[in-house]
Amino acid sequence: MSDRAYALFEEQQKARGIDLDQVKAKLKALKIETPSWGYGDSGTRFKVFRKEGVPRDPFEKFEDAAQVHRLTGLCPSVAIHIPWDKVDDYGKLRRHAESLGLSVGAVNPNLFQDDEYMLGSVTNADPAIRRRAADHLLECVDIAKETGSRDLSLWFADGTNYPGQGDIRKRKAWMLEALAGMYKAMTPDMRMLIEYKCFEPAFYHTDIADWGMAYNFALKLGPQAEVLVDTGHHLQGANIEHIVAYLIDEKRLGGFHFNSRKYADDDLIVGSSNPYELFLIFYQIVNASIDPDPGIRSTVDNIAYMIDQSHNIEAKIPAMIRSVLNVQTQYAKALLVDHAEVERAQLRGDVLGAEDAVRRAFEFDVTPLLHAVREEQGLPLDPMRAYLESGYGSGILARGKGGASW
């Protein structure tokens, strides 16, 4: 790293009243959970392009995830998806993760791939199918107990394609019944993160279609239920940072699934299409972190940052490294917003002054700052280059093609 580059950056920020020691401390505390499925073969509903070297089982997924954490210092936990990551001994999987310096993160039930769920899982008109789906939710609670996982991350494909296909109000009641049964089975240290999606694969109505529905379910269930925001699950033009600010203020923002949305749920690398949106999301989070209300600050401190992407045409591990570095970069920029300057402009009605104070932070080149943080943590200054030069990618080619997939 160029000492002069960082010195100039430090001088620039000090002149603005930014405490870089605090900024660096917050960057070092940032943790981003990577998903096991992001390391396996995955893709769109049209085609999955099988790659050589992808993991053949959950244990190898954790080994690949360990490379991302070793080089970035950002990813100490790995989310699992059941049954994609089903094993005979979850204690063994937990010990394997710990031996790699990792932990098992959020447990994600799968209620959309079996034929029985074509017309819904927990909201299916058939009570036997609803019971099967509810039992799977309870199974995932048991798995979380075995793995030491805190979060249960829930997304439902349930919905209908045509008017009259299902009774929407009955389906709402069935959804709440299933969630309540799972909530009751959770231990006091667990959280239920309720995800929403406006459409796909259901195109007429989705049973949890937006953040308000997820929030309403969380309120009815209790304080251990919160909302999970997937950045790809919104209609065009949706103001995601507004949703984030609202949920923080209600103390019900539990976490994120980060990806990129150009059209719909594209599941591309986060920040690849609209990095300014990602920055603005973090701006709201950082702004809330200095709120005098301890409940607001506690909500911010407990946000689960998770990647949820489909690396279909990209090499899996480099794509994950790029994903988490994009998140780190936009968070670093958001930490450089001068909130006092923004507030002064707001109070005097200076529209362009307030906007400029926010945008200016986005336009900073934070490379010297990130290099300084990595150097202090004993990490490579360029994690992507370090991975490509490590030989790990060529070494895992011996796994062959046809590894674990969706």
C-alpha cells in the first residue's frame, strides 16, 4: 500500500471531521455470511452450467468458504439450505466448520422444489401437504440447535398464478399457523427472519408479497421474528433504502440477502448493477447507528448481512470474493458521510446541499482506506489477486464435474 495515498486520504477526511479510527474499527467488525449454495452448481430456471471443481458435499462447500474468509476476513459463517446440505451428522458438520475457522450460519428450509409443493407448501389446500411443510420447518429448528445456528431464514414460493386458484385469506391463516408452530419450537436465542418477494414463481399473488406482510407476520409472532430484505425481491422503482429505514425504526429489520437486481430477482453479484443503491442502504444503516435510541442501535448491531446469489456463469469462489468486497466498499463509503453536515442542510432547507453531502461520500475512492484496514488485519491488500495466485482454484479441479447443486 502507498503510505502517501493513505496519508492524503487521511488528511482529506480529517479536514471533514471524520474519525478514521472509528471508521476502521467498524470496517473490521463487518461480517458477511456467505451461502453454501453459492459455491455449488447453481443457475437460472433455464440452465445450470456445470463447472469443474465445485464442491461435492456440504463439507467441501465449507472448505471453499474458508478460502473466502481467509483472504477477506469478512465471512466467518456459512448459511446452509436443507435438504441441499442435508447430512447424517450435523454435529460433524459443525465441527468441520469450526476446524476451518467458520461457523454454521442461518438455516434455510426448502419448501419449493418438491412436486407436492406445486400448489403451495404451508398454504396448500391439502392439509397433509401443509403438515409435511410444517414438519420440515420444525426439522430445520432441530438442525439449528445441532449446528448452533441463531437464524432461521424463511422464504416461501407459495402463491397462485390465476384469480380464484386459491383462497387468499385462508392461505394467510395457514401461513401464520405454520410460522407460529415454528416460532414456538425455537429456543430463546434464535431468530426467525421472514423474507418476502413480490412475484416469481407465483405471478398472480404471492403469500408474502412485500415487507409490510412480512412485518405484520413478525408482529403477530413476537420479538424473535423479524424481516429479511432481499435486495432483488422488489418491483422496479422500489425505494429499498426507505424500506430499510422504516424497518430499523420499527426495530424489526433482521437481515439482508444481498444480490443485484436489474430487472427482477436476477441474483447477480451485489453492487454490480446499481452500487449507489447499495451505498444508500448502508447510509440509512450508518445513520441509524448513531441514533440516541438504544433500541435502534441494537437493531442495527444485530443485522445479519448475507449473500444470496446465483453464480451460474462465473467461477464460484472469485464471484463470492467480488460480492463481499463490493459490500465492504459501499459500507466504507457510507461510513464517510458527514451526518452533521447533512442535518444542517436539511434544517435550512438546502435540498442540493444535503444531497451533495451524501453523494460526496459515495464518490470517494476508499481503496487506500481498505488497504490500510487489510494491512492492519494481516490480510492481502488485493484478496482477488491473492486467490488467483494461491493455486487453490486449480487444486480443486480434481473434484471433477457434477458436484453438489440445487
